[in-house]
Amino acid sequence: MSEILKIEPLSKGKYVVALEHAPYETPCYITSWLASQSIPVKEIKVWEREPFPDHNEVLLLIIMGGPMNIYEHDIFPWLILEKKYIKEIIDLSIPVLGICLGAQLIADVLGGVVTRLPVPEFGWTHICRNNEHKIHSEIDHLFPNTLEIFQWHQDTFSIPEKAVHLYSSQTCTNQAFIYADFVIGLQFHPELYENDILNFLMLVEKDTGITEDEYPKMDILDRIFLYQQGIEFLEKLLIFLLSSSKNSLL
């Protein structure tokens, strides 16, 4: 049963904003959980040049994944404007959550570097908590020591200066970070239900040309029940980020 979010009633015109970069990279569980909390969400199709909302209307900015690379400005010129908007939101201390491409965009905005992975990560991956750098005790419980989580990426980010490195996998050292206690970047996908994963695989093959020979499709399907770990992890992050949003107050 979903935990009830304890924040002040929302002022008119305030909502969660989700920046989307492809039709198959939607907020999925995030949207349904927000609906259960009576929190409105505005989905912005960045690739269709939909305008960014006013900063004062944003409770939480969520930046979704996508098949492009964050440095492909010549092919996707809207990336430049999106990065500017993300930086403005962070500078205003509005909570931000980036998933996959979204985490890479945040890392870039904060001075990190995004590069190609030697080997892409597709499918279920075991990630471990990095305990070398401590985070505040009041948020430590949000990040379990290990997770089995869904991945789909070929790039990786460096950990921005002053950000805390949270997770690593055997293939990709930098899996997650938290910056200033209100900006979180996740290289992985915790937002997908079982049916979302099935739909994702179908559409991403069609859109990117990646075939079944290039990723462990049968293992993904055999262990699809692992999606629940991502859902439980994500719900705690959403509660924390929304509770810390200054825009949630009347």
C-alpha cells in the first residue's frame, strides 16, 4: 500500500514537472503514485519543443531518459535550452530527480562529464551502495545497501564536484549521486512496472535498432518481478523530495 505523503496543501498552479525525451520514456509509476497522492503532474515533451513551465510553479522537476546523448546539440538543439532550465531550477533550490539521460543532464549541468561506457548496461543489474562518503543521517535510510535494478544505457557520467557518490555496479562505477540534499541523479530505471518494461523493450527496439541479440531479453523477462525493488525505492525518494520542496507550502 502506498505511503501517504505528508506535505502542506498545494497552492493553485503548482505541480510536478516531468521532462520527457521519447514516447517510451514516460514517468510510468511516478505518474500513478502522484495521482494517488492528488498531486498534479505536467509532462513536457521536450523533443516537441513544448515550453518549460514557470519556475515558481514547479514542486519537483523530474528528468526522464531518452535515446539521445546529452552532447548531441547539433542533432537535438533543444538540449541546450533544457540544460539551462535545469540549472535555473537547481539554483532556486527546487528538488530535482534525474533518471538515466536525466541523471546525465544533471551531471553535465553541475560540471560533470558524460562519456561512453566500454560495455553498455542492458537489463537487470546488481548495484551496491558506496559508503565511502557519508550523507546526512536523516536521509541515509532512503538508500539501501544493494538493489537489483533495470538498466538501459550506453553512456556514463562522472560524479559532480560536491555531490555524494551513492551506487556502483561491476560494469558502471557511477550509478547514482545526490547533490546538496535535494538533487538526485539515477543512472538506472526504477520507474518501470512489469508492463512498462515489456512496452519499453518493444518500442526501444523499433526506435533505436537494438536487437534481441544485443541485450539479455530472456533474463529480463525471467526476472521481471525485480521491478518491485525499483518501485519501493523510488516511492521513498519521491516522498523525501516533495516534502523538502519549498514550493509545496502555501
